[in-house]
Amino acid sequence: MTEPAEEIQAQETPEQDDRPVDLKKIQSILSSNSGARMRSWLDICARCGLCADSCFFYLANDKDPKLSPAYKVKSTVGEMYKRKGRVDRKFLREAYEVLWGQCTMCRRCSMFCPFGIDMAAMIGVGRAVCTSQGILPAGLAKAVENIRETGNQMAVSQEDWLETCEWMAEEYGEEIAGLTIPVDKKGVKYMFTVNPREPAFYPQDVGMMAQILHVAEESWTVPSTGWDSTNLAMFAANKEMAAYPVKLMYDKALELGVEQILVTECGHAYRSAAFEGPYFLGLPGGKPPLPVKHSVQLFWEYIVRDGRIKIDPEKKVTVPVTVQDPCNQSRSAGLSQMLRELSQALCADFRDMNPNREFNHCCGGGGGFIPMGAEFKKRRMISGKIKAEQIKATGAKIIIVPCHNCFDQITDLNKEYELGLKVVSFKELICESMIIPEKFIPKEEDEEPASQPGDDGGEE
């Protein structure tokens, strides 16, 4: 499956034109990001190569030196600073291939850098420069426009969102008595936010979450607005638009007076809501206005810590199972131990990947790669070889994937590399194996009364 990097780079670029670049805008972006850390990072790299073997792009492409993180940064962002922003559109189109097509900003390289250089942060500055000139993947550009127009990255209307909630409450309520999906309920503990892929393509995720919250007898609601916790504008490096969905979410949570924002099984949504969002909005202290919790942590609390939801031992998965570490959950948010304890509570034969936890390789679908569109799929599949090999080595038949982008990428890898896997979320396994309390088991309709002699018109 491995192909040389030169062939990978032969992909479509954004629509080309001959407009001059806006040098003032480029220089403004570079200047606003030229603090002590950036200057140190640009100067301190010793070209030691330790970052290279940490990068799955580099490993999957015959260790092409041009795919080492240090080279990728030097040839793009480093050149932008070296030239003091005096770059042309041709240079930016070439940088585009690297900044989006050869990096998912997973930050694994930074863990192996002896100086702690944050390559992902530097790549982000390069993306911001390109975006400022209209040079970015069409899929991300469309997502940003959708956010601007509708408040969510997939342009799901409020009507469609609310109808999905109503539909899922009705359908999943057939299995759990009394199940509802409350909307805009004030003063509850959790305001549950989702990835728009759920109402658009995976509505069952909303229904399964409702079942879990109902069985746990949780105090919760979904919001009618501000329900999209994802942030593809963040990957487009459009700070202004990255702030918009976060503000909608925070404002709605404060309006409803909830205690916490709950995020669905999505990696970058959690990163945006809990960590990056406050900086997009310039909030003091870099803290959100109320706590943000990922659903993996909630499930861990329910099942492992508190026993609020019981798992039927007879329904635990018995075939070999592994779990994917989404970069923005394990590497950036410290949820890796919860992922494992939760997996072990649901599965009898859990097998870890190697390496794992914060050292696990990116699946290859992060950093905006999945929504960047079909023209990027080939390189996704090639660079995803490392993840496919990791999974295959475990002998697992099921992989738990608590992130939508990872889910889609591993589903594609499953087909590409014929891994023979079943790809599932935590929600799915929990709903299949949790014990439903008697009070939540729907009552069967009363049977028709038994016929009495003579009812059929026969002899008395």
C-alpha cells in the first residue's frame, strides 16, 4: 500500500487564481504569533530527527525525510517567518499541500521532541496564513460557511435537529419506558451537545445516549440552539469563526442555567469546548464559564466509579476487543485510563494496541482530514497504514472508537486493509449490555381476555 510521498502530493489544490496576496494580513498573523515561544521554536530545533519516527505520515511513506515534522514546519511556517511574510500565492499553494495534506496536528511529535517544540501549534499558524488568502480545503471552507450561516458545521436546520430528537425519543422509547429527550429544560445538571454528523447520519447515537441518561436517571436536556460542540473552523485556522459555535454553546448553557456541558463521543469537540474555546473568545484565565465533561468520563463514572449503571455479565463482549485513543482525548485531555477501565468493564477480552494511551498513533482522520473531502481520501488510506497495522496486531474483532472522525477513518481503514473488524462506540456497547431496571421495562399490552363458552355462538 505504501507509495512515495511525491505521488501522495499529486492531489488537487484549492481553486487557483492570480490575485496578489494580502501581505499586510499575512504579516499581521505572523506578528501576532511571534511571541517568545514561537521565536524559540524556530531557533531551537537541532534537526535531531527524533520527531520523524513519531510521525505516522513519515512511517507510512518509506520514511521520506520531507515528511518529518521538522522539515514540514521548516519548509512552510519557517519560510513564512524567514521571508517576513513576503510570500506569493504559488508558495502558499505549495504550503497548503503540507499544512493540510501531511499533518493532522496530532501533537505526537511534540512528545518526542527533546525541546518540547509544539509542531501542531506552528502548523496552525501556517494554516491561518493560507486561510487568510482563501487557500484551504474546499470541505473545510464549506463547513466554515455553514457555521457562519446556521451555527453548525453541517447546516442542519433547527427544525431537523428537533425532529431528530423527537423521532429518537419515540423510537428508543419503545425499549425504555418513559424515555424522553427534553429540550431547553432549565436548571438541569447536563446540557448534552453533539456532533452534527449524528442528526445528519447517525441519529441512533442520540437515541442511545438518551437511553443511557434515562436509565441513569440523570437530570439533562438538549439545547434547541448551540447544540453543535464540534469546531471545524478550528482546523481551518479561522479564529473568528472558531469562536462562533463555542459562544452559541456557552451562551445557551448559561441561559438554561445548567451545571455542566456534556460532549458526545467526539475528540476535537471536547478540545474546543473545554480547552480552546475560552481562548477563541478571550475569556479570562482560559477557562469555560462552566465545566465541560466528555461522555467517556460520564460513562466511566456511571459504570466503573459509581455503579449507577450495571452491566449484565452474560452480555459482556467475549471476542477480542481493542480501543482507539483519539488524540484529543488521550494525548490532549488525559482520558486514556478511563477509556481502558470502561473497555474492561464492558469486555471480557480487552487487548491494548502498542503503543497506546498518549503515545498511540493518530488514526489519520483528525485535523480536519475527514471533512476535507474525497480528494484527500487516498492519502488518508496510505498514511492510515500505521493505524491499521496497530489494530491488526492486537487480533481484535471489535474496536471501540469514541470519536466520530476516528470512527469514519477506521471504518474506511477496515475496508481498505480488510481488517474484518466491527467498529462500535461506547454508547452502542453500553446499550447492548446494561441491565434495565424493572421500572424501565415497557409493559406488554394486556392480552385479550380468554373467550368464554358460548361466545362463538355455539351451544350453551
